[in-house]
Amino acid sequence: MKRREHTKKLIGTLLAAIFFLGACQKETGNPYLTEEYTEKQNNQNILNLTETSEIPTMDSVRQRDMVSGNVMNNVFEGLYRQAEDGEIVLGMAADEPAISEDGLTYSFKLKENAIWSNGDPVTAQDFVFAWRRLVDPETKALGTHLIEDIVQNASEILAGEIKPTELGVAALDDKTLEIQLVKPITYFSNLLTLPVFFPQNEQFVTEMGYDYATSSETLLYNGPFTLKEWDGTGLSWIYQKNEQYWDKNAVPLKTINVDVIKETYTAINLYNNGLVDQIMLTGEFIELERNHPELAYIPTSSVYYLKFNQEKNGSPTPLENKNIRQAIAKAIDKSGFVEDVLQNGSIEADGLVPEGFAFDPENGIDFRKQSGHLLSYDMQEAVAHFRLGLEELGVDSISLEIIGDDTQIGRESLVYLQNNLMNALPGLELTISNKPFYARLAADEEQNYDIQLAGWGADFADPINFLGLFTTGNGNNKTGFSSEYYDSLIETAEKVETNENERWNLLLQAEEELMKEAIIAPVYQEYKAVLQKEKVKGIISHTVGAEYTYKWADIVN
């Protein structure tokens, strides 16, 4: 009841703020309602979209975030791409590959009309070059878990034992690519839709040197669109139809404008003024638009969690203590979080693997249902763990910093968590730091944080995509956690001789172990509340990999 009353009061305040904002936008010089911006957006043949964060990178072998993944998915193309309902369709590949009887050798023929935006042909060597860059330790790529233990010699190269030129991939001729796998992989075609497996033009990358991928002018494109007016850090960019694209006749739109809008009230104002065609709603603003005929709730496979750093600058943090981690994990009122902060259909998460994502190969039961509620909200247990943790550390209190994104929902999330956890656990002092997306990623890479509100969106529909993140040496495991037992569970699950049922049970054990150790604290599985104009057709939403494909998007008046 209190939550409902609070919502009604806040809605009134927000409505007043939005009406006031609409009345004074021009007077305050808001860049989104200027005459120039309005003229730019009002072309009926142009799609106008928003993003919530800047692009952290456009170097495909360094991609690890959703924003970069979305952009790359629409301006580059791999051997395959995702279509509607998760269907995997041919991209740069001319046909399905020839596969050896043992399932270890793939031979792809590339399309003869596959061309880079500068007119160069896309060759097999472009794939070889990019994949070698991916595994080269000097690249410091973060998506190497997607190729490690999959393509022959990748693990040894990443360990510095042999050279990148020994990777199990070869250009037999300009249009024939051969790939040697370590073991048969049932989801290999899904992997090949991901940016880290995209090709790169070796001559161009070499010529650009350190400037490569720092702006839209220092990139080549082989996808449906090219990128324009991106300076490496800017808050806007343009997708322009790629006239060199092999399937250009299937691409209806010539231009898509994208602006980074971090404030939901600004996005709503733009949407209601007809200046953008799609926005994502957050928090209390969803209640404002609850009955809007263009509102839709879109499920995702993204799970958000608190990531605990056990070691910073070479020294242990209080989070090295298991009881402290368990206390914080069990003290999160997830129901309140999804109801009061998100309000977008998102659901509580008590494990890392999302629901509706992966199913038992024997009986079809959802992994999440089988694994159950592993790290649930429990105030009594949280307080008991916290007291024991403080006693083990020999202190009366601890001070930690929690970091998150600098979006509106990012700020609201950290405020909620700060209040929730400090009220639940006397002796815990939490300070907040909201950072631009790229800065939070940098803090993660440098392992320079205490607690981080992070998330993971699946690359492909298999539990290993989540559980493999926290093995020793994984580029995403920046927590100080290392467990021989956990590593062995994942390693055994991925062995060739492991049957499907045995593999599934090993993955269930792995999630149970990860939650028992409270290496992370799951908070919620994301749904998205989206407003999209009725005239917009053909935007494809994905639950794994990139969020959106715009190749078939159109404006129908």
C-alpha cells in the first residue's frame, strides 16, 4: 500500500515537471527542441532512435557491451546474422559450411559480392586477421572466452605459449575460410553472429594504426549500414545505408539518426513531440504511460547483479570475506527494486542464469526452475552473516563504494540499493559513484571498484554463456575470485566426451557453487518497456546477442 501511495504522489510531481519542461525547453536552450534538430528529425523517411549510453568501442574484437554490440550488428556482418525469432541466416557466408565427420573442421565459402564500404572485397584473410587479433594477448580483448577452448590453439595463444599465427583458422583462397575446432560445438553458428567473430580489413587496420576505430571515418563497413558523424565519444551518430552491401535491396531505410538520451523525461518529451520514434521507459515514467497504445514489454536474457571485488590495488577488500558478501546479497529487497525502481516488467533474480533461456535436453524443464532460488532475500540471515563477517574482520563497521552507470535509472538504482543495504545492515557505509558507461567498464577492467551494479546479456542460448564468466582468467571475471573446483565443473561440462545430461547437471552444480560463494548478488532479470511509433515496422528485437537489428526496419505511413 505504501508503495502505491508513493507512486501516485511521484506521478503528479513528474507530470508537472514534464509539462513545465515542455513549456520552457526553447527558453533554456535544450538542444533537442531546437529548429535545426526538429528539421533533422521530421523527415518521414528517416528513423529516429535513442540510446542510453555512448559507444565505448567500435573495434569489433574489443566489444563486450550492449551498446557497441548493437551498433556493430548493424554496420558490420559476420558469417551469419540473426533474423526474426532468433533464426540464424547467412551473412558473409555464401552457403552453409562443409563440416568434417568428426565435427571439428568447418569450410566456408564467402559471397563473391561481399564488399567493404571502400570497394575492397571481403576475403577469408579478413576473418583470419581479425580472429588472430582477438586471441593476441597484446590486444587485451575481453571477449576471448567466446573463442577460448573452441577454436584450435586459441587457449595456448592466449596463455602466451604459441603465436597468434598458429590459431586454427586459415584462408585456403580469397573466398574459402577453414576453421579447426577443439571439440564439436552445437551452438557454433550462433557464436559466428557475434562481433568478436566479424572480419577486419587488414590493410586498412594497419594503415590506421592507433587511430583505427576511433571515429566513423577510421572504420570500414560490410554491413547494412555505415556509421556517420561519430567522433569516438559523441552523444549522437547516424546509420547511413551501405550501398556496397551485398543485400542492399533488402534495406528499406537510407538514414537512421541516433541520439544518446540519458534522462527519461527528455526522451518522453521528444517522443510526444514526434522527434524520436522509439524510446525505452524507466522507473516511475512507465506508470505515466501505462495505458499508452504504443507501449510494449519486451523480455530479455539480461541479468543484473552486484559484482563484488575481493582484491583492489593488490590488497584484499572487506568483500574477500564470504559472510560479508552473503550478507549484502541476502539483504537486497529485490521485490521492492523491481516494483519501485524499474516498474518495467523486470523480475527478481535469485540466480545468474535467466528464466525462459535454456532448457534441460532430457525433459525440457527450464534451467532456472531446476536450479531454483539460490540467493534469495532473507533479512535475518543477512544480519547474521554481516555480524559474523564483521567479527571475522575484527571491525565494527566497513565503508564501501558502489558504482553504476550515470543514466537516470542507474542513479535511481544506486540510491535505492544504498538506502536498502545501509538500513538493513547497521555498520555498513555505502557511498555512490555514477560513471559514464565507458568509465564503469574501465573501472571493471582495471579491477578498481568495491561493488559494481553490472549486467550480462547472453551471446547465445546456453547456461555456459553466463557461468563461464567467472572461471579463473576469464576477461570478465574481475572480482579476485578463483576456484579450482568451480573451474573443474565448467571444464568438465565442456569436454567432448561429456554427454548432454551430464553436462547439464554439471552446469547446475556450477551455478549452485557460484551462489553459495556469493561471488555476485543477482538482483533482476530485465524486461524493457518500450514506446514505438505505429509507423515503424521491421525492427527486430533479440533476446541473445545484439538487442536490435535494423536491416529490415522501415517507416510505413
